[in-house]
Amino acid sequence: MTDNPLIKSWQAGVPTFGAWLTLPGSSHAEIIARQGVDYVCIDYQHGLVDHASAVPLFQAIERGGSVPVARVNWNEPNRIMQVLDAGARGVVVPMVNDAAEAASAARAFRFQPDGDRSYGPVRARDVLGSVDLDVLGDQACIVMIETALAVRNVREIAATPGVHALYIGPSDLSLALGLHPSHMPRDPSFVAAVAEIVAAARDNGLAVGIQCADGTVAATYAADGFDMITIGSDGPLLAAAVTANLAKAKAPV
């Protein structure tokens, strides 16, 4: 059994929609979290945040009523454990290429003797209200599939114990396939790779997610039955809103 809102939704066949945070500052994080998204992910990998500036984002996301998720810089146990101890309910692990790398990520979620996680839930124990190991370990391991090697190994990755979801990084995956990211939705090789990832996830009872540029793109993947759909990132969403409203303001009346 799980009390994790993301895992519970996926197991029930209910899709989750979220947003990505790349900018520091808790105010905009709270505002985004209040808009009805199921999760908000703090991006340690490409975002302009470090751990000290990310902790207020965790707090703001929770205050806004959403589920905090974090994408770590790399598939390294210490990075994963750090955000788990800070209260992340899910961790997105980038550039996972094979079953061994997926197993390494999954073991960072579990305490000894079943895993490699060191015990020190500094913030998580208060957020989750428990020091029970099963409660502290009830966090979603979300591995990214974003290389050609990962696609070749996706069935072995998906069969790895402790993995809850496969998450497609479309930009890096398109580059790995020799495509420009802007061409990915239409290219047959990209479509085939996505289909293979989805099939591997479904065959192993895992959720499947994807990063989207905007709500229009997100709607297509929602219609295809994806479970974890990120509708966009804070910077581009802010820029798009300003651009659209500026164009309206300058338009002839």
C-alpha cells in the first residue's frame, strides 16, 4: 500500500498534470502550485537553483496544495537522498541508460539492508509526520529515458524493482536520434521510440510521463493515456504569457 499521491493516482489510472520550476523564489512557486496542478517539479539539473534555494520551493509547493517533486542533477545516490530528506514525494533521475543505472537509482530510495539510503530524514520526517521506514521510503522513483542506449535497454530498465515510472526527456531523446528538438513530434523515429518506451512501461505496470512545452502538446499525450504530463516550465510559461498579452495590447482596436 502507498499513501503517495502520485503513485496512488497512477495505480488508479488517473493522470497527473504538473509544472516545472527552474527559477528560484518561493512566491511564484506557490502561485503555480495553487493553480490546480497535481505536482510541481524543482529542476536541480537545468534550473537556476541550488539546494539552499530549493528548500523554500518545497515549502511553497506544499503551501500551494501541490505535490513537490525534484529532478536531481545526475544519477548519484547522494543527490537523490538529499531531496528525499528534504521532502520530495518523487524524484526524477536523468540519463538512466540501463538496468544497472536504474537499480542504483532505486536503491537510493530504500534504507539498508534493502538499499543504500542513509538514514537522516531531516525535513521529510516532519513533512510526512513519521520516522517509519516504509513511510519515509514511500516516494516515487521516476527514471528518465532520453538516450538511444536507454531506448534499446528500456525493457530491462522498466523491469527494475523499485522503479515507479519512466519519464521521457523529449529534447535529449530527439538529439540522440539525430533530430532537432523542434522536429520531434512529427519524426517517425521519435514516434517509434516513444511507442517502445510506453510499451515497456505498460508491460511492467509502470507509469509513463513526458515533458511538454505547453498545454497544447500536453493535451496530445494526455489523449494517448500518459500518466505524468508536465505542461511546461515557469520561465517559458511566463514569457509566453507576457508575449501574448503584449501582442493583444499592441493590436489595433
